[in-house]
Amino acid sequence: RRFAWRARRSGAREIRTRHTGVCGRKRSGRGWPRAECNGALRGGRESSDLTPARPFPKMPHRLTMSESVFPPTAEAAAGAHVSSLDQYRELYDRSINDPGGFWAEHAQRLHWFEPWHTLREWDYHKAEIGWFLGGKLNACYNCVDRHVEDGHGDDTALIWEGNDPEVSCTYTYRELHVEVQRAANALKALGIGKGDRVCIYMQMIPELSIAMLACARIGAVHSIVFGAFSADSLVTRINDSECKAIITQDTGVRGTKLDIPMKANADLAVQSTPSVDKILVVKRTGSEVAMSEGRDVWWHEACEAADAECPTEPMDAEDPLFILYTSGSTGKPKGVLHTTGGYLTYAATTHHYIFDYQPGDVYWCTADIGWITGHSYIVYGPMANRAITMMYEGVPNYPDFGRFWQIVAKHKVNIFYTAPTALRALMKEGNDWPAQHDLSSLRLLGTVGEPIKSPEWTWYHEVIGKEQCPIVDTWWQTETGGILISPLPGATPTKPGSATLPFFGVKPALVDDEGNVIEGNEVSGNLCMLEPWPGQMRTVYGDQQRFFDTYFARFPGKYFSGDGCRR
């Protein structure tokens, strides 16, 4: 049976998205009352309370899906990791009927220092989830070291495109290995060790991904705060997780903003964050900033003074990898905690299949690493797969509305993953901007952050993809760690407005307001998951009761996504 998922979201106002989630929202005055679901969305639904005060309304007709269906092209199917719907069904059925065998096999795409003794243990009635119990690995080793050891050190790992169109650079896996080891030792010299929390507050510069990997290397838990957030937002997140250090930069550049006060915001925050002992500062612009003696350290000086070699810390599969806070639009932000083994397995597996990544592809996800999309599909998933991944410091319309397409042509991007919000803005500027650039390198397009409506989908398909590139419309959330529902480009017929079929190991269900599973098609209901997948969050940091109350209390024995959908 084909699933055609269309998610909708109840809320009193429309909120622009930044990363994950497939959600239809209605504007204030015409939408559903806020009392029905005290949740606000920033990309993948990042609400602070998903328990509705009364039943969800029916799916509005304006969110119905297109009736047009686009089968995969022969070119997309040829050589794809999954090249037919029958092959998808075979793999999906195996993942559901034999999850132990399926995920044991796919976990082997990673290097494990020690094997696990139990593949998974879970009880949704208690909000308890565990994968690869007893196994030991290190995320940084899997994303960097093993590629160098396997003879791929000279392969390109990261392409960085600066805000200025004339500024860009690349890192090979060997160069990244060197940088990450020195950064890890610099953190150690500041007293950071396994289990310590480190707040990373930066713009989209290479040191952001290096800092993430350095934390993972020594077992520190990174908590990245989106670079546009205020000092008050920093205070809330730092105090909740008791971070020992902040990694930031002097000032930032983004579009026409050339002096974003990153260090100044960090200085304001530490006046109210007693747990912070050190601030590590990257010199990005050279702007003069205050440096407190004994507390503040320049990144370049600390790395130059650090030893060149830093061993990786073996981590239990269920040891925390990172905390990522939800937006807090409707209450105290939730610290979504993801662990090492299951998260990395799922990020790598979804990246491999959904983006059909092939060796040598240039892959560009335009998200900010401050959100979950950047964690999973700029750094951890792609680098675990030895991909060529891109980071972009700027915005889609700087210095003009052709910037995205200029970057695609400049770096010969093959896979392009962005948000419908960006596409909608660029589409309004007309076709002349993309027509000025050679987009022939593109072979696959993706969307994330909200539903892509038919006009934007059609423009993306025809003008950007030249009717040759499959579009993967992905639905997932900060809490899910990776994509849950999406087409596979060589196998799945696509329909504008539909996220199509569940990924391997994902067992979705529509339930009514009493928790009864709804069967059949042409139905709508609350979107739940019946069983865990490896990338699922494990808890709300420091508040397991909130984790249970938010995701498991409303429909006992099921994970409630907080979204509704139509099938």
C-alpha cells in the first residue's frame, strides 16, 4: 500500500521555517486556535507542549496534494542505491519484520571499537529507548580518521563558500584530521573532557564543523546555538546544560550584515552563566573585541600551541553526542539529546539512500548547522559517508538573487537540499537569475522545513532541475535525528505536496484522538510512530518526565510527533 503523507500543524500564526518538518500552517485570524496545540514550529516542529487541549481539526482542503505523479526517470533509477519500488518494498519489509538484522547490517557502515551485545531495547510506555547497547565507537573517528586510514585522506571533505562571492576554501579529510586534532587538544588544555558540555555559538564558518568534531573526538557534548540568537537565548541554553565553555567568533558576516556581535553577545551571556569558565574565540573578521584575561582565549593561538595528535575517546553507543535546543517559541526550550551510535548510524544510512550519494558527488545542504538539518546532513551523515559536503556563510539573495545558482555552477554541485521558504522567495524574482548560471551538474534536488506547494515544486522541477532531477521532499524533526518519510530518488513516484513513503525501519501510523489506528486511504489523523528507529532522541536533557509527557503520554505505547497528516 502506498502512503501519501501530508502533514499539517495547528497554530495561530505562520512561522518561517529553517530546517525540518512537513507542516501546513494557517495564518492568524483564519487558523486553528492556539489552545488546540501549544506548539510553535521552527523547521522540524520544535514545540514545548504537544498535548492538545481538544481534538485536532479536520485537514483543511487547501492542503490537499497535487494529483500529478512523477515516476523516477530512467537516468535517476540507473545506478541508484534503490532503483525500483519493488526493491524499496523488499528492503522496507525486511526493516520492519527483521529490524535486528537490518540495522545490524547497516550499522556496519561505521567503525566500532567494540561490538554491541544488544541491538535495541525499548518501551514507549516508559519513554525508554536504547540501540547498539554495549557497543563502542567515536563519531569523529567515523567522520574523519577512518577515511584517512583507508587511503582517502586527499579526498575533498568540506567546501566552504564565504559570504563574499570571491572567498571560498576546501579541506581534504587529511587537512580536517589535522585541524580537528589540534582543536580537540586545545579544548583539553582548557579543561574540557568527556561528558562536559560545550556551547558553540558561531556563524557558518569552517571552524564550526571543526569544533563539533573536536568535541565528539574527546567525548564532550556540544550544544550549538543558532548564530542569530540573542545573549538571552544563550543564557537559557547554557544554564540548562551547565556548559563549561563557549566557542564563538569575534564578529560575523551574513549578507549585508558585516559586523554581527558574536563575542559581544557571549560576553553579555556569561554575566549570567556561572558554569562557563572559558571562551574560545575564532578570529573571523579581525574586528576588535574585548578579551578577558584568564577566561578568553584566541582559537588560533590555542590550536597553534596544541599538540598535533589527539586520540579519539571510545564512546558507548548510548553516550550523548550532542544537545540541541528547540526554539522555545512557546515556553522553555527543550534540550533534545541525541546519542552516538544510533544517531550516527541513522544519519549515515538516510544520507546514503535518500540523497543517493555516489562517490565524488558534490553535496550541498543550504541549512544552518545551528539547526538539526545542519547537524545531520551537513556534518555527521555526509562525513560518515566520506562525502564532499558544503557550507555556505551567506544568504540566498546576497549579493543578488542568483547567489544560490552561482554557487551551484561554481562548485558543480550535484545534490542540492534547501527549504521551500527559500525557493518561494527566489521563484518570485523570476527565471532570469537561474538562467544566468550553468545548472547542468545538478542530478538531485531536495526540500526540508515545510511542505512544498505545487507552484514551488513545479518551478523547482522545471526551472532548476530541467525536468531531469528527482525531488526528495523530506519530513522529519529535531527529535527524530534524521529523515523519517521521503521519496527515494530512483524508486519512488513523487507527487507535489506529498512526502510519500516511510524510510526503512520507520513504522508510522495515523491515529484518532482516542489513539485508535486509522486504516485505509483518504484519511487524516495524528501522526505517530509505533516503534523506535536508531536516530530517535533519547530524552529531554535533565527532564525525562517532560520527554515522556511531551511525546508519549497522549497516545500510550506510541511516539506522538505533534503533527497531523493526510493519507
